[in-house]
Amino acid sequence: MTANRPTRRDLLQLGCATAFAGVPLLSRAASWPERPIRLVVPSAAGGSPDAVCRILTSELSRSLGQPLVVDNKPGAGGNIGMIDIVRAAPDGYTLGYGNVGTLAINKSLFKTLPYDPDRQLVPVALLGYVQNALVVRKELGVNSVQELIALAKSKPGALSVGSAGNGTTGHLSGELFKSMVGISMTHVPYRGSPQAIQDLMGGQVDLIFDNLSSISPHIKAGRLKVLAVTGAHRSALFPEIPTMAESGVVGYDVVAWGGIVAPAKTPAGVVAQVNGAINTILATPGIREKYAAIGFETLTGPPERLTERVARETPIWADVVKRSGAQVE
């Protein structure tokens, strides 16, 4: 027997079928997003990352034509939220907020990290950075960094320093401060800034290092005493407040940066679309003013800018962790 040879008509039909087989897939990709998008924030509602993300999501929802739902997942130094992000389907409907803690610090702070930020995530956009502030309860009776150092040295281990959680820049700001000036204080980690601030005002802890974006309303209201900001330059939000370096802790320089990430293998077209929308939003004067009001300084650029920031600061924070002796199981 001889096989029937395909006719010209058969070949034409096969070619057409092959050509149109990919049309539904292409249409689906081109029509993203078709439903609400979840933005996982690995910290508590009301904290600095939450405030940063909520300013962004209201505008990004309008740009993409779909709601963006903020999903707060605090705990374990941000690890709980990051696990949620890396395990999500890489279809563009789950994005996440990654920051200096979850993308850089945690690599050396935790003996075993339950996610791999370099392999299980892709960068979408670097949003910007915010300084921390060293703030004490008013009843502590100190008015400068040097007075705080003197008090801590007179009572080794007696003072308590709260933070938004293990691995946050608030935590490592305190550890770096202790190691640089040679004092001993007890670290008290919380599940986010709101609870830490509440306990500071209630007298349960003596001081905290916290992002200006979450602590600034309490500073402005006079409920707490701010001693210094942690960056290399004074904050435009509080130009009268000295830096840690100006206060005698020479070489001290800490800022908290953050950006948007997505699960690995998220389509490049989706990443590019979100990156472009975010850059447009961050360049808008009204949005820049909203961020400036909470002490957050915006940055724009391609996704790779976030990758470069992570690569540059990971060894810096590894050194801070090593010098301070900080470690989390």
C-alpha cells in the first residue's frame, strides 16, 4: 500500500489551522489584566510599606483598568509575605512589595531563608527610599543622641529598643547603632510599626528606629521625641533634625528602600507594562508630593534598577549583621 499524499488544499488548511492556533493565547496576553490584581505587602497595615503601596495602588488601578487589592501578610521579618509571593502563579495577577529587608538583609540575618529572592522573584520597579528616625519616649528624659548614649552606658542592657520586626531596617539600625557606639540595649521585635509605636508611646519600650513615613505623624503631633535621622543628609520633612553622623555617630548611614516584584516566570510583557505605568505615576507632581509628605523619595527606571540595588546592598548588610552579631533562627 502507498500512503495518500497530501493535496495542496490539505496543506493550505493545515497552515491556516497552525497560524490561528496561537490567536487565543496572544489575545489573552494582550488583554491582561482581565481581573483584579493582588499586591502582597509583607508587613502590617498602617506601616511604612503599606503607606507607600496604597499611594501607588490607587493610581496603578486607574492606569491598568483593574482594581489592585493590597494583601498585608506581616510576620517573620517579611518571610511570610514573601513565601506567598514566590508560591503564587506567575500570571501577572500577584505582585509583591520587596524591600531592603526581604530582598537583601534577610539573606544573612536568617540561618535558613524559606525563599530565594534572587531565583524565585523578578524585579518590576524600584519605587524609592525613606530615612529612619531615632525616636524616644518623651518620659525618657534625653534630648540628643549623645545623652541617649550616656544613659545607655550608665545602665547596660536596661534600655529597650523596639522595631517593626526582625530583619527590618529599624531592627538593623538599632543593631548598627549599638555596635558603633559600644552600648547594650534589649531588642523587642513587633509585627509591624503600628504596634511598636503604640508601645513606645505607652512606655513599654524606650526607643525605636522607624521609617519616617510611619513615625512622622507622631513626631509632628509631639507625642514622641525625635533625636536624629539615619541617612547621610537631613530630611526635607524635618530639616531641623540632625543626622546620626552630625550627632556624633560618624559614618552612620541607613535608608530603607523598596520596590515591586513578581513571581519568577511572570511574562516579560506584563513586567514591562507595570514598570511603564509605575514610572509614569511616580513622575506625576501630585504623586511626588504625596510621597514627599511621608518622607519617601521616589525613583524611576527599568526593572534592573531594583536588581542592581539588591546586588549592591546585600554585602553591605551582611557586614552589618556580622558586626552586630544579630541573628534570627
